[in-house]
Amino acid sequence: MTPNGFAHFADALVFVHGHKALAEAARHAELCERAGDMETAARWRRTMAHVKTVSAGTKQKHDLAA
């Protein structure tokens, strides 16, 4: 997946799961690791990094609106 693809996926994950998006991505990464699929687990970990960025930007927008 391209870096832009991870960003779009992270946006969607935050849209669907809200503040629980990071935990959801971590859960999927752990499940993949347990199944031995380290490549997909690494993708989920990378998605987690993008979710943190998206979540920080969302929080910053809310702070500015207040």
C-alpha cells in the first residue's frame, strides 16, 4: 500500500471507529501476528502510525473550534 493509501485507510478507520480506531488497528495487528502473518501485521502497525497522526489532527481541529 502506498503511504497515501495508509493515510486514506487511517482516515476511514477513524471515521468508523472514532477514538477506538487505534485499539482496533492494534487488535488486528495482534491477530495477524498470532496467525503468523507478519507482513499483514506490519501493515496494521503502519496503519496505527497513520491513525495516531489522523487522531492528533482531529483533536487539534476540535481544540481550535472550542
